[in-house]
Amino acid sequence: MLDIINRPEMQKFTVSFASGETLFLQGDNSQDMYLLVSGQIEVFKDDKKIADITEPGTTVGEMSFLLNARRTATVKALTDVETIKISTDQITDFMHGNPTLVLHIALKLAKRLEETTRIMHGLREFSDQLPDAIIMADKEKHILSWNHAAEKLYGRTWQQMKGYPLADLYQDPGTYEQFVVDVQTGNSLREKELAVKHPDGNALFVSTSTTVLYDGHHNIEGFIFLSRDVTTSKDLEKKYKRVKRWLIPSIAFFCLVIIAIFFSIPYFSRGNKILDYKKGVFENRIIEDSQNITMALTEPLAAGNLTAITDIIRAFFDDENHAHFGIKGLLLLNSDKKVISAYSPDQSSAVATIVGSSYSGIKFKGEEGAAYKHLTLFRADKKHRMGAKGVEIAYEIRQKDGELTNWLIFQLDMEHLDLEYGINTKILSKIDFQKD
């Protein structure tokens, strides 16, 4: 490709970019093509760097023209860069006059296809080893692929279902469609039990969780569904209800209950007073910690010093009292609800992966005007591949002028709070974590 960029007649197409300048942005409608003459450029996908380009003659941006689509990546100049820019209306004529360029692009696309095929084959082999059914669908919720576990669970091969709507798998397509809508809008937990329309005619229930895939502009690109068979547990639940309905000895049972209540009232009363005191201690601890941490973060946030911010969050866990109060992790979000810092002494490696993720799809529940909110979400870990339920408290951090700049998130250990303080999610939602 050096023969093209070195031709004298190419000088009129030369465009230079200073270090840090952007050639084009992901999602743009532009379709101009560039040939690198000198310098180094870098490629970003959804704000993540995926490639560096330094070889003179390399083409950039041709995919948008060939597919007549928006830009799929952002390209920036890492150093001072000189390029040959071929505008959209000139690309066809330019290719006719330079057949070697067409061959270069074809070879480039062939290499990409080979690499993509190899990656997809590896992912398919990996997913086939997993015990849970995994289904990938496009933005219209049509099936793109699924693994061996899905074939076994739903009783159909991938070849039979490729391209079919996911709704065809369920006895009540409307319930499934509403579940997906609720997940997208943040009005639902990410897991639901659904009845499957199985080919053998047997009743089958699956517990399905859904992850929505977004592009860099938060447009839906597709879905990933994970499912497991819960038919046995549903059958046991029905049997339990039948047994419960017929085996309760009514008269003797009520007599025993009345006697038990009569003798237990003093103990319950004393126990409730202890639990009320403990709940008050926990409430005050959360309020004081939120105020102290917010005050400590004021200067680092104003200076944008992420290192100092992380050190402050980590220092909070040097005092082991946090574990006694059921606080297992701290996160800091920016005003767009993107995680910029996180730490947990028990799951430091797992929490580190949260940095950069977004809470924008999670519903922040609470009274309007309150400085704190309750969060309920599911997050996958080693013990819960489908996602473990988590409960968190989010405090607003505002500037003196009242502008919301950050959210401070307390991750809670609900098992510990229930055991130590008698606090469950229902009780937690009624506690006022804000001083008047």
C-alpha cells in the first residue's frame, strides 16, 4: 500500500491530525475512509482500547462505507498523524483506480473473519461445557445461538430454532415479553420462572435470567439468557401445599398456639426491645459512616484524585467493626452512575471488576428528596452463576451549590444483618438512614 500513499497526486487528499485529536467517533454517520501515512492511531470500542495502528498504508473506516452503517469504533491520533482522507462520494472511483487497495481491504477482512471464526468456535466449545442453558439473541429477540444444555432443556436443536423468536419457547409469550421489558426498564429482578412449551408435551418450568447487551450509545444490541430446570422444585412446592392444606389439626393446633403465645409474650417483648436497640445502633452507624466518608472524599473528588479516593475507601475497612455492622463493600459512582472506585476486603478481585460498570439500569428506590436510596440487584459470583441477590444503600454526594456529583454505595451482608440485628429487606426499607 506504500505505492498509493507515496504518489504525488495523493497530496491533495492529505489531512493531518494532532496528538489527541479524533478522526471519527463510534456511532457517527460519517463514512469517509482513511489511509495512514505516518504516526500512530488507536482504536476504541465502547471506551475500551482494542488496537493500535502504526503501519503506513493501513486503511481505517472502510467498514462503515462497505456496510452503509454507523461507525463501529472510535479512532484517535495517539501521536501527530498524517492521513489520506477519501470522502464517501469518492471511495468507489478511488477503488476502481486502485485495485491493489481493494485486494488489501479484502485480505484485511479475511483475516478479521478468520480471527472472529476462531474466537466464536472457542466460545461455543466453552459454553457447551456449562451446565446451564445459554441462549444468545439479537435485538429483536430472535435466536442466534445456544449451547448443548439449551438443546437438552428445550428439546430442540440449534438448527431447528436458529432465527426463530424466543417467545416461541414459552407457553405464555406475553409473560416472557413483559419480563424482558421489565428487565430493560429496571422494574424487575433479572430472574423469572417461566413455563416452557416442550415438544414432548410434558410440563416444564425454567428459571431464566436475562442480560441486555448495549452498544457505546446505550442502544440495545442483543440479549443473553441463562436458564435452568426448576420443574422438580415446582412439583415439590405443589405437593407441600397439598400436605399443608389437609394435615393441620385445627382445634389442637389453635389451642397450642394460644398457650404458646400466652407464655411467650414476656420473652417476645424483651427480645423486641433488644432488636429495636440493635437496629438503632446499626442505623446510626450507617449515617455516621456515610457522613465521615463523604467529608473525607470532598477534596479528592474536587481534585479528581482516584488514587486518594480508593485509599480512603480501603482505609474504612482497616477497622474490622464494618464486618460487625454487616458492611461488606463500598463503591463510588459518578453522576452518570458509573462505578469509578470499589473495594471489599472479602472479594477484592471480584469487586475490582465492577469498576467501569454502570448502575444506570438499576432502580434507585426511596422517597423523593431523601439523600439516600435502596438498591436491589443480582450480581454473579463463584457460588451463584445466575446471580446472587444483593441489597445496597446509596447516598447522594452533592456540591455546595446542590449539584449531584457522586453516589456512595454501601454493600450489605443481609444474612449477617438478619442474624445479628433481625433486619431483613422489608425492615431495612423502613429504616430512616438520614438525620433531620
